[in-house]
Amino acid sequence: QVQLVESGGGLVQPGGSLRLSCAASGSTISASDMGWYRQAPGNQRVWVATITTSGTTLYDSSVYGRFTISRDNAKNTVYLQMNSLKPEDTAVYYCKMIGRQSYWGQGTQVTVSS
């Protein structure tokens, strides 16, 4: 059974940084593209970033240049480094293992506020 567990969320001031982690069990992430998504209150879940099995990274324009997705296959973990955070980045952030059958984590709350 595949499980994804996100961590690292919290309250941060505008301009601050956070690093989210997504630890996988039950499957190795090295065989899958991995993604981060977010869902703000009252909004749909939207894509933020993807890292492919070959290490290629893709970003939504709203986070390009501020967020960095990375993976450590040895630790079976995916990361999202978030810098220069803005209030509009406030959301629950979800990790996704992308494949013929996709899996989601439970999410971690990120709140950007002064």
C-alpha cells in the first residue's frame, strides 16, 4: 500500500521560506514522476510543480523562480523549497505520485501572513 506523508508546513511571514517534504512508503519514487499541488480555501486543487524520473522540473508560472522541487531517491522523499512566500501562496499543499495509478498525500497547511 502506497503512502505519501507531507510535512514542513506552518505559518510564515511574507517573504519567508519553508521546505516541504513528502516521504513515500510502499513504493519507490524513483520509478514515478512526482508533483506538488495546492488548494486554497474555496478553490480547486491546482498544480504547482513536477519533477520527472529523469530530474526534469516544471513549474506553474505563479511560483516559477521562487519554488524549487527536488527529489532524493535514496530517501524516497520529494521536497518543495518555497522562497519569497506571498499571502496568495496560502493553501494546503499536497504531494502526488504520478502514474497509471496515482496516489495523494494528506496535505500540509502553509499559511503566509504577517
